[in-house]
Amino acid sequence: MPIRISTRWACAAVPLLAIAFAFTATAAADYYAVGPPEAGWKPDNSNHTYCFGQEYTGNNMKDAAHATMAGLQNQTTMTKEFRNCDSGIDARFALANLPGSVIGQYTCPDRSGSYCLHAVLEYDSAAIVGYNKWLNVTCHEIGHSVGLFHGTSDCMTSGTETSYGNHHQTHINNDRF
Ligand SMILES: [Zn+2]
């Protein structure tokens, strides 16, 4: 089956240790919270606060973010809390023009050891078409924000999945401390 580049992931070395979400690149093993370019860092607490940047106003992007955070809360022992952006937020959603075929990107500008204090999840809205694709990409970037690695066959490697597999749920529940 041909690989449709635009719907696959990739991690590229991007300034600020970003994980660029674009095309191909699937790792054989699955690690947790080892940081970019393949994984995110651990969340610094169990209540994942999130907010939308000023430009994050589209219905699909907002609805997908809320649905994915609810999914994280339902599928794991983490909770979610939506609030206004401030310096203490765990995951800030923003839009960006990302390079090439990159459609989503996780960065952690504020880290303490293997814990991310404040992650930024950026999305290239011109390249993400339809609610289901927003769900897929949002699931992927939030996954990084709670430490997930590319590898397990769920939204962290698939271009269509919109949830976390059992293996990744176990990592989040047992290994984030
Ligand atoms: Zn990724």
C-alpha cells in the first residue's frame, strides 16, 4: 500500500527540541518520556490543564481538543482542566505555519529534568482538514504532552486513530511519576 506522505508522521530535528508531526518514521520499540525527537516529557502533575491561544478559534480544532482531553481523562488516571492561558498551563494550543509536511508539533520550552512544566502544541490548520483529522492530530500532540513515544499503533503512529492504545495508557498511568 502506498504511503501517503501527507497523512503520516515524522519527527524531525526542529529548533527547541520540537517533535514535528508529519510523515513516516515508525520506531520498532516503544519508550516513554525520553523527550524529542520521538517522545514528549512526563507531565509534571496528574491534572492536565490546557488552554487555547488567541488564534485557536475554529470549531473543529476547539471541539477536537476538548474531546481528546476528555478521552485522556476517560482512558487514563489523569484529569483535565480547561482554563485561560497563563504561565502555569500544562498544554497551550496554538496555530503555526509548520515546515514542509509537518502538521502538528510538540515543544517543551519549560522543563525540569524529565518533566515538562509547560508544553506548547502547535497545529498547521491549513493542513488539517476535517474534524476526524483534528481529533487524530490533537490526540497525537496531547500524547506527547503526557510523555508518549511514537511506536504503539494508536494515534501516536496512525494517521487516522483518535485514541490511546492499552500500552500507552499503561505508560501514562504507571510511568509518569
Ligand atoms: Zn510525534
